[in-house]
Amino acid sequence: MLKSFILCLFSIFSVYGFICFLLEFRKERGIHIIKTLNDENSIEAKLRLAMLRYDEIWVFDLGSSDDTLEIVKKMMSDYKTIKLLK
């Protein structure tokens, strides 16, 4: 009896935690700003994560000398919510 009660409480709190997580990860209105400098290894992941939460993403490049700009430009052609500012 006690074991069933504990399992029932655990399942209720698990579902409650999952619902809270979904509500917390809702899409935000507004602009997200990403500053970048030689981030070719991580810029695509940063942009994709930001696209899940924000309506528009502005990327400020601080003078990258690697392929960061090319990656951002390619994603800009695929997604109109990304803007590049130098």
C-alpha cells in the first residue's frame, strides 16, 4: 500500500516537473543578440538554440577570422529571422 502511494506521488511530481519545464521553455517575444568572435565550432548550435526561444536573432561579429561569417550567412539564407551586423 505504501509502495503504491509513493509510486503514485512520484509519477504526479514527474508529470508536474515536465509540464513546468515545457512552460518555462516557451518562445519569448523579442530580439536575442549574439556576439561572436571566431566561433565557427559553436555558432550554428547557438543560433539554433536561440531560434527555439526568440522571434529574431541579431549576430554581432567582432572581426572573426575563421568561417564564422560563412556559417552565419548560410543560416541567414535558410532562416529570415537571423540578421548579421558587423
